[in-house]
Amino acid sequence: MVREVFGESEAAGRLRVPVAAWRWATGSGLVPPADAGSGQWSRAVVEAADREAVRAALRGPAGAGWAADRLTEALGEPLRCRPRVTASAVGHLVRAGLLVYLGGEVAFPDVHPDQVNTLARRRDLPALLDRHVPLGPDQAAVRLGVRRVDFDQVVRLGWVTPVGSVDIDYKHHGGITTIPLYSAEDVALLPVTRPSVNWRAVYAVSAGRRSPLAALSPVVPGQDRVLLAEVARMTRVGRAAVVNWRRRHADFPAPAGGTEVHPQFDRAAVVAWLLAHDKIGVPVAMPAASLVVHGAGRRTFRFRLDDPHLLLADDAEGQDALSGWSTDADADELAALTAGTFGASVSRLTVPGTAPLAVLGEVRVIERFRSGSGGLRLTLAWPARVRGTAGPGAAGGAGPPRGAVRGPGGGLRVRAVRLRRGGSCLLVR
């Protein structure tokens, strides 16, 4: 009896190639998709396939552990507020259709190395991971940039709820334990959707200290509502702009309570609407400041500070300060560079979207703080009188900075500073 319909194992046997090779051939489009039912191919399709091309295209496969390490490497260093990609995350990416399953355990699948490398090169890789890979509590705490105890408070407050769970067999430690999983997008959005929280204080709380979130009361299920003023804070626009959105868009969520003058809206519905209309976005990375510092012998050193916070003095007698998260190696090098009699000079201090600043000298590291979540917070300071604007050639570290900007009365002109967390920037004007 002649077989007319083939499953993947029968098709692979017919071509005398590994099953993984047939899976990759179908997943990559080398052979047509199943035409005789789910996971079934007709005899004509199987016999028309090029055996040598199917065999040669396999390359690998690679294990989930290797794929996880490759994707973690692609995220770059340091991985602040971004957990490492795990082997189980590779399973989620397969289920999302971003990688082809070639064999092994479904939760920790074998995949094609070329496809992993292609995925690693995608600029939207961080967003894809947030969208498709749920996080356990420890990973969620890293994604938010807080201690695990702070994230536990977030769960207690009802700000995020599990989207699934996974059973882990710890064997020698009590057997099977069910671990809740949380949406990485929901976790990353918390600083945006809860603008009334002093997140800077939560990020910087030291180990062993009570969480600033412990004093807050949980939301009542079904009663998590916001006023238009808080919606404006989420989107960093004025209340009038939100009123205008409500008037112009028929799909803007209807009030869930309040009064005609001060209507209240369901927070989840508002957040969904803001995301759908591109009024807010999921923060995929921390904003970063770039410093070009001159050391002995005019050697140029470049440093990066994540989540920068710049405080500029009101007059020339005051002190400017710049703080941000740093790596231990960068912090050590900066401390060594600024330890001399005259400190160090910064020829260029930039954050995307800002006018570059320069500091003529006397820059020093005044604080190194290790937060409870393990991050190293570094603070630099200098007299306001030595602050200026970066010269035209300073981008390469060669041009001299211009002098400090003076006001009409000879004092330093005040610069307004605003920091947007998650994809925007410091605005200095």
C-alpha cells in the first residue's frame, strides 16, 4: 500500500534526513507548509523536496542554553533592569513563532543557530522579550530595578497580577513549588502607570531597609481608578491635552466613577488605550548619559551612567551634581581620574536629545552607593562656576569647551532640567 500522507517523522524518513532537518525545512520555508492537514504533507510535496538542500540547511541544532546566552550577549552590558535570558525563555520564543522548534524538551527546545543569531541582531529584541517572555518574581524585580522585597510589595498592592505559573521541582528542597509568572511589559510599565510613586526612592533603598512601598494600601479589586490629572502625568502632557483626547476619540474609556467635573477612569482601561494610541510606550531600556573625561597626558576616557539625574545650581557659587548607575570597573576608573589635586575635566556630557555640557575642571566622585537591588549608584559633583557648553570639537574629545554661560548680571544662567525615565531623555535648556 502506497503512503499518500506523511507526518514529519515519516517525511524525514522518506528523505532519509533527521527529523530536525525536516522541521527546519518547513519552518524556514525551504519546503511548503503542511498541505494535507495539521502536521501532514502530501506525497507530492515530500517527493518534490530537495533532500540535499534539506540536509545542508540544518546546521546544528543548538541547545536552549546556548541560545539563551547568545540573546543575553546581544542585550549588551551592563544588564541593569534587564534579567538574563534563560533557557525557558527560548521555549516561550518558540511558542511565539520567533524560533523554530527542532527537538528536545518543549520547555527547553533545540533551535537553529542561524535563526538565533538573526533574532539577536534585531533592534527590537528587548521589546520582543518583554512581549513574549513572562518573568518569575526574582526576574521581575530585576526588570523593575528593585529588590525582591520591593517587588513583593508591588504584588501585595495589586499593581500586577500573575499571567501564568510554572512548577519547579527542587527535589532536595521540598519538592515541587509553583512559581507565579508576570508579564514583563506590565512590570516595566509600572513607573509610567504609577507616576505618584517616588520610584527613585524605591530604586535607591539600601539592603535591609523597609520598602518605601510598605506604607501604601493595596488597591481594591475593581476600584483602581485614575483622574484625568494622573493620566496627564502618565503621558507627561497637560490635563487639557487629555481632555482633548477624550473629546476627539470616541473609544476613550468611559468614566467608571467620580463626578462630571472630576470623572474617574479604570486604570487598566486607560493604560490599554494609551498604549494602543502610542501615548505611552513600554520602557525597554534606561536612559543613559555619556561622559568624555580627560585624564593625565590628555588621554580620553568614555563612561556611561544609566538613569542619569542632573541637578544644576542656581548660581555660580553652588555645586552641580550628576548621579547615575555605573559598573564597578567604570566607578573605580572615574574615582582614580578625579582623585588628583584639581579633579578632572569633562569635555562632553551628553544624553540623547540634550545640548552637550562641559566642565572645565574640579570634577570629583562624591558618593558611591550600593542599593539593595545590587546596583552601584555613582554621584559626580563640580562647582557651578566651571560648567559650560561643549565646544564644536568636543565630540571627539579634542575641542575645548566654551566658557560658563553667564546671565545679564554676571551670574550663571539657570538651566531647567527634566528627566524622563524609559526611552526619553534629560532636557537641558
